[in-house]
Amino acid sequence: MPEGHSVHRIARQFTANFVGTAPEVTSPQGRFALGAEQLTGREMTDARAVGKQMFLEFSGDRWLRVHLGIYGAWDFAGEVRIDPSIQIHGHTPGHSKLGQNGENAGPGGPKPVDRDAEDSVTSIGAPRRTRVRMAEADKEGEIAGAFPPDPVGQVRVRLLNETVCADLRGPTACEVLTPAEVDAVVQRLGPDPANANTPTERDRFVTRAGKKRTPIGLVLMDQSVVAGIGNVYRAEMLFRAGLDPHQPANTVDRTVLESLWDDWAALLDTGITVGQMMTIDGLEGADYERALVERDERHWVYKLEGQPCKRCGTLIQLEEFGGRKLYWCPKCQS
């Protein structure tokens, strides 16, 4: 499931390419036809993310809420402007002419960073292999010769302006809301340090987490406690903190909870900028470039079950935990 950094990257791409324009909104798949009718031709005035949810504001008090869930993803095509705060392979281009699924239509432009095309600038969301299974008509490697390209797969929503189109496939939630309904959704979410990394928001997280008797490994993924953390960041943050995932949250020292917030803020900022969940610090040169492409080179424990811990040599453990897979080191996190 795409985690918070991906959704913030998507929102920034909408800010760079759609805010201030009045896109045509359609539903090639047909499942969002009524919603598209409410939005088409209205000016997009804002794009924001809170945790794993994105909100696009349109004139006339209309909002599009999208939660990507496990399979959801956005693909951008056309003369795509790249938000200056995000990178591809450590560099920040200004714009690129792209075909469907983010394929570059000319030499030297951006390519997906990860082997699974996770978290690239122009094709953001579920890993490519997951999306191929989800959308039977996915056409890997095809570069559209005309703009806009034909929809690929089951496109729930297409937003199209004069230079860019954005296609959404496979979301868990996609709906038109009023401002009051948006506020109600946001109020149910915990703090998001990418929006406000302040002592007040950190205290809100610490207070909410400190009241929970459930294990800290479950609390970190509770979106009402803190927004945006998923399975990858949960495993890596707990390892970095040396915390046993099974320890009740209300027994974790307040200073440790504060450190967890600070670590989440730093990791989230890196994820938004780089486009990958880089959780091993200090990587440079070839090691850094390899980590951008190879998941196992940028994580401590995630999906490394049965392999020696990179710190202590103890075998990384895998268990089912709250309906999700938990990866952890019994020695470093004892």
C-alpha cells in the first residue's frame, strides 16, 4: 500500500500541473461518471495530502477525495512539470514530455527509480507488478505518440488540461465531498508532520499514542493516532528506535514517543523528496544509487525475514501482526 510520502508527492504534482486550471474530468471506466460530471470544467484551486489521503479542491466548494489503498495509482502524461521539491535519481528536472504510465517520450528524461516503478515522479502509487495484475489491459513500455494518450487499464478518473493528463486506477476511495465532509474526514486523522511538524502536533501524537494499551507496532499504523505510516515505515521506525513491536504503547517512555515523531518527520521528508522510503542513513555514492533501485539495500528489516540483521547478525523475524506482516530483529528490538 502506498504510504504517506507517495501521496504527498502526488499532491505536489497536482499543484505543479493542475492547480489554477479547469481540467476536463471524465471516468473512462464509467464507475465515477456522476462524480466526474460534478467536477469537470471547474477550476482546481488546491491539492493537499493528509497521511494516505489526498484532497483536490475545485471551485464551487467541490472536493475530490482519493485514497489509493493497496492497488491505487496515478499516472501522469504530457508536458509534465516536475515539482522542484521532489527528485528523480537525486536530481530535480523542470519538466518532461511523457507518455502513458510515465514513459519518457524523449532521451534523457525521467524514468521510474525503483525496479517495480514504485514512487517515481510520473507514475505514483502501487508497485507496477501489482498494477499489471489489477489492470488487465496495462501496456508496459508503450509510449503514446499523441496527446492525450488512450486510457490504459481500468481508469476510474481522468483529469485533462491543455498540457497534462492524470489517470487514476484502482483506488479504495474516490468521491466528491463538500468542505464540511472533507473537514470531518481530516478530523478523524492523526497529525501529519509533512503538513505541520510543530510541538503541538508532536504532543498530539504523543498524547494519543500514550493512551493506547495496544502494542506500539499496531499504534503506529493507526491513522487516527498518526497519519501516513504504513507497513514499511512501521517496521523500519521500530527497528531504528530499538523498540519491541509488542510493547504496549502506554508503557513507552514519553521521550521515546517524541523521538518516534521526530524520526517519522525526518523519514517522511526524505521519502517525499527522494521518492523512496530510505531508512538507512548515511548512504553515499554507489551505495546510495544502489539503494534507490534495490529495496533490500535501503531497509534494515522490511522483507528481510530469515536474513542476518545488518547490525547484530540475528535472523530477522516475520510474523502476522494485526493482519499485516511484521518484520523485526529480536535482539536489536528486545
